[in-house]
Amino acid sequence: EEHFVKREVPVEKKDYQPELHGEPVALSLWVDLSMAFRVYDEFRKGSIERRKDGFYIQVEVPKSDWMYAYFFGFGDCLEVLGPEDVRHGFFRYLKHIAKKYK
């Protein structure tokens, strides 16, 4: 039988560091119903409303390049509804990727 001793994580290791991860931003997203498994797993800390045309999600995430790459993983099954600067940032991210395929 194994026993484990609980150890405390040093404060500097568990505190959120915006300079490394990005400032938190409140987002409004639309996600297609076919992504239900991801919505319930990955946005459980947010507010999820299921409608006939998809999921409407309110969630706070760190604003960073990682965020855009994460959204890209949903393909055309995700739309950033707001805020407008994040919506435009995602559009710029997609245009940058599309340039590689011209």
C-alpha cells in the first residue's frame, strides 16, 4: 500500500502571473453543438447556455497568443462574439496563417 505526503506548493509557483500568461479577459463565444464534449469539459468554469443553434459561453481566460491557437483548434465550430478587440485579434491570427497557403 502506497502513502503520499501532501506538500504545499510555494506561493510563487501557484499564483497567477499575468506577465507570463496574459491579462484575464471576459469572452463571449459561440460553439457548435457538435463540440458538446469539449464545451462541457473545457468551459466548465464559465457560463454555458445551450440553444438550438449552438452553445453561448461566457468565460474568462488569459489573453495571449495561446488563446488564439486554442480557438483555432475548434475550426469553424467556434466564433468569438466579443469583446471586439479579441474578435479582431483572432481574425488577424487566422489571416496570418492563411498567408502561408497562398
